[in-house]
Amino acid sequence: MTEEGDRRGQGARPARAPRRRITPDYLQRAAMHYLERYSAPAAQLRRVLARKIALSCRHYGEDPAMHAAALDDVVSRCISSGLVDDRRFAEARAATLRRRGRSARAVAASLAAKGVGRELAQQASSAGDEEELAAARKAARRKRLGPWSRADRAASRQRDLAALARAGFTITVARAVIDGPGDEDTNDGPLA
């Protein structure tokens, strides 16, 4: 390869390090490394570690089932030490999604996708009428629907209602936001 090709980043890629063989210590370190960077429920941590096990076993021709006990042990240690707490994760994630303008349905679906149990997801995502209305206003403002639309409100009313319905808001809440005044939310900050 020429010197010019090397300067443009077209040289040979460095050799990838070989896959690590799965050991209980390796799984524990991998769990700690993952939990340092991300907050996760137990099911999400289990999926991440199981994926590491599957990749390593595929590389070394082993059976992933022989590491099931080590996986269970690592996840249970993380839970017992308090590093993984599904309730705390669900409440924090639900609060974050509410601030972004997500509906209670969307919050519950997002939590369920992360591996939070159905009952816990419903508890964490439950919101009062005022919170749901505030979330719908944030969503409408962010998407420039209804009062925040630059187009004719009457002409785009059905489209705006449908957008909020797809976001998981009830038709009553969607109508209140789309047909209501938009300037009453002065604490939402500038449009992003």
C-alpha cells in the first residue's frame, strides 16, 4: 500500500484480539464494567452477559448451557449487593421518559422492552391526568403539533390528533392539547 493510502486510513485493520474464554471471574468483571456505564434491570444484565457467553462459546466450540450456573450466580450477586435494582431502574427511567413527553403507555412499553416486569412497569409508568396532559403538551410542542404548528391548525387537526394517539395518549388528552391554547406552558423553555 502506498504512503498516501495509509494516511487516508485505508491501511490494513489491526488484528482483533481473540475472544475471551468465559470464566466466573470474567463474567463478574464484565457485569461490573457494564453496570459502571449503564443502569440496567436484572433481565437486561442477564441478556448482555448471555450474549457474551454465546459469542465466546461459538468461538471456542463450547455449549453455552455449561455457563448457566455462573451467569445466575453473577446476576444474583449484583442484585443482592444492590447494584441492580429493578424498581429503582423503573422509577428513574419512567421519570426520564415523562420529562421527554412520553405517554404512560409508551413508558410502560419501554420499561417492558428493557426487561422490567409487567406489574412493576405499570406501577412506575402510572401517571395522573395532569402529568399525562403535561407530557402530551411537551410531545406536541416538540413535534410542532396543534398550537405549536406552523401550518393551518384546522387543516392539520386530524393529523395532529393521530400523531398524539400513535404516541400513546388517549383521544381525550390529545384533543385537549391540540384544541387548547399553546402559550400557557411558559416553563417548558424554548423550542428545541
